[in-house]
Amino acid sequence: MICHMVVHTCRSELVVVREGQPKVEEVMAVMLKECRKENIVYKTAALQCTANILHSYDIDCMKDIADILLPLLPSQVCFALSAC
């Protein structure tokens, strides 16, 4: 919830290009890296925060998120998804 408020509140500031400030694409690359961590509690928090960023900036990273989430799903679900 805090991440969502920060992302939403800071959205207009993050899109302004300033020297030394990371671009949204750079932030997303770091967040996706964090989502790949092994600790499931950490991974869950990173995924929630990343989802807030994706939503706030209307970014499509479906393939990256699917690559992270599919290994976590039971094999029956993965089989059903691949059959679509």
C-alpha cells in the first residue's frame, strides 16, 4: 500500500528528466531484477510494488512478469496456460 501511494504521488516527478535521476525504464529493470529473488516473501513484496509501478505508468511487461510467475504455479496450471 505504501509503495502504491509513493508511486502515485511521485509519478509526475519521475517522468521529468533530471540529471542523476534514474529513468522509469531503469527503475523497472531494477524492480524486475528484485522480483526474481528467491525469498518468496521478498519476491511477493517486489511483485506488488512492481505491479503498482506498471499500473501507474501504464507499462506493459507481461512477458517479464509471466516469466517470473509461471515457475511458481503448479504444473497443471502451466500446462493449461500453454495450451491456450
